[in-house]
Amino acid sequence: MKHAVALFLLLMAVWLLNSGHYTVLITSFGVASCLFVVWLARRMGIVDEEGVPIHLLSRLPMYLPWI
């Protein structure tokens, strides 16, 4: 379940950064589409530790300066 939540938060963050529109209607469409994608991914069985590697987030601060 925590991998599905992490996937939803990541999808929502990317959607918000790319859309640039923050009205209630447009944001609710974004939430609905992200929930639909997470639901589909769970049904396909790709939401797991390998597909959503949240255990690597602790290493992200060391990786960003290298980029």
C-alpha cells in the first residue's frame, strides 16, 4: 500500500508541475487521473518494491549534486 501512495504522490507532483493550472476543476481532474493510473498499475501488478523504489529516497540528497 505504501508503494501505491508513493506512486500517487509522485504522479500528482509531476502533474502539478507540468500543468501550471491550479483551479479546483483542473486539479480534481488531475487527482482523478492519478488515482486511475495507480489503480491500473495495482491491477497490473507493477506496484511493488522494484517498480516504486521508495527505499532509495534516503540516497537522493547525495545523488542530486552529482547530477
